[in-house]
Amino acid sequence: MKAFISQSAIIGGLALLLSAASAQADQRWPESFGYVGVQGSHFDTGKGRDNLDNIHNFWQYAIHAGYRFNPRFSAQLQYGEGDTETRQTDIDVDSRLISLTGRAHWHEMSLAGFVPYGGAGYGYHRLKVDGFGTKREDAIVLEGGLQRLLGTRFMLDGGLRALVELEDGFIDTQPFVALDFLFGKRYAAAPVATPRSEIWMDSDGDGVPDHLDQCPDTPAGALVDDVGCPIMLTESVNITLYVEFDLDSTTVKPAFFEEIGQLAEVLVQYPDSEVLLEGHTDSTGSASYNQNLSLSRADAVMRVLISEFNIDSSRIRTSGMGLTQPIADNSTEEGRARNRRVEAVVQATREEMKRR
């Protein structure tokens, strides 16, 4: 029998390889690699239509070469030989098989280091029968199996192959085992481990490590979020001030300077805020006269804010409301006195860091 290696060597080698595989720890597969190898298989033949291809089952031995392009896909070219006999006449038959297959691999389904794959391709089978000529067959090759690394240089491959003969339609099956030598391996770059001391360095003491901190130099005591940025609170302020005037007067009484100063402090505390000064009058006199008088009173309070408390004029707006918005009864002296006024309304917001 013609063969590359003996049947007993294949069986013994398979037992040795399975024993070695069980002792191997999980291996890191290369991203891509080339390989060459040897294979032993049992060729279980279908029943052909004529004496040339109606042959006994036989052992076949093969050599092959392949390349893994990436973790998912590979291709393999194989050449195998075997000796057998015709079923009816026991005439010697020389079998030669060439196949080219593409394979898909599923590393996410790895079990104890064994990775499944499936493949398909083309096979050319030549059967030479002594004294009767040669039979040539084209076939579709379908295969499935498992692969496992043995150390860093070898790979165990075992599975089942089917050859669907295109002309006659019969199917040959071929359980096989192979040992491959790997070369030209290329590995994916290993992740760079960050030293523990660097991982847990927290320069601003906010509880978020520097490598995660998107807001370095957070002030001490500030409450921060998951990426180290201060949690801000939005604060709104609404203040209303009343400055009263004598009848037909635009003079701001000194008694109201303290309250105007409190308003100025709010404007300083909220630098983006503005103040609206609204002047009002009682019902004495004409509407047009009171309109101008009310605006003059608002302007008078504005001058106090500017001259006494250094508030920028661009932050102050004035408006004359005349006699249109009384807050008391104009039929009494006390009511008219309350209506002669300036209202100062501040609307401001600011953000403050939330503290622990």
C-alpha cells in the first residue's frame, strides 16, 4: 500500500496528540498564520455506477498547506493518496485526491481550547484501476471539525469531510485527523497594562482617579460626578425694593440709601444680573406729567447706584409707569405717599458647586 506514513503511526500519533492536548493550558491564537501538515483519514466510499469507482473503503494519507487570513477565515490546499481494490473484482486501485477549501472559524464558541470550523470547496479525485483505465471525478467538498493549538508551533485538527461527486451524485465520507506546523504567526497587539499606582492617583483629591478625571484641579470639598466634574446648582434670586418720594419730588431720601446699598450688594454678588427701576406716581396731576415724573424718579435712583455704589450704568434699565399701577388708595394721603415710589426688580441666576 502506497502511503506517506503508516496506519499504525496515524493511530499512535492521534492518541499522543489527544493526550498532549488535554495537558495544554488555553493558548492565545495568532491573528493570522501559515501552516503545513500531514493528515490521516479513513475514506468511506459511496457505491459508484461502474467497476472503476465502486471500490472498497480505504485509508488515505495526505499533505496540505494553508493560511489563516484572520481569526475568522482560512484556506487549505491538500493532496492525498491511498490504495484500495474494486468491490466486485478485487483489482488494485490507486486513489489520488486534490482539494481546495475555504474555512470559517468560530473562536467565540471555543470549548477547552478546541475551536470549531466549517468549510466548503472543490475536490478532484482520480482513480487508476490496474489494466482498466482511469476514472476522474469532480466533487463538492464539505467539511467540519475542531482545531486546538499544541504549544506555540503546532495545531491539532480533526473532523469529517464529505465529497459529493458531481457526475454520479454519490457521496464519500472521510473522517480525518491532522497535525500542522505553524509559521509566520502574527498576533494582535496586547493591551498595555497601566501600573496600579498610576490607576489610583488622584491629584485633586476628589475621589476620581486621574485617568478618569475630566475636570482636574477641582476645588477641595466640591461634590463631583463620575468623571470628576463639580456638580453645579443653579440659584435664582428675585428682589423687590421700594423707594418712596415726597409729593412732586425726584429727590432720593438718605433714609433709603441703606436699602439701595443692599440692592447694590446683590448686583455685585451676581455679576451677570441686571436691575429694572420702575418709577411710579400718585394720581395728582395729569397722566402725561406723572409719566415724566415717574421716569425722573427711576433715573434718580439709578444715579445713586452709579455714584454711591459704583454699579455700571449698562446693568441698569429705567422705566416710567406714571399713575397706572397704584399699590394703595389714592383717596388718602397715606395711600398717595405709598404710590409715590420706585420699585427695583432684580432677576439673577448663578451656578454654585455643590459641597460634600
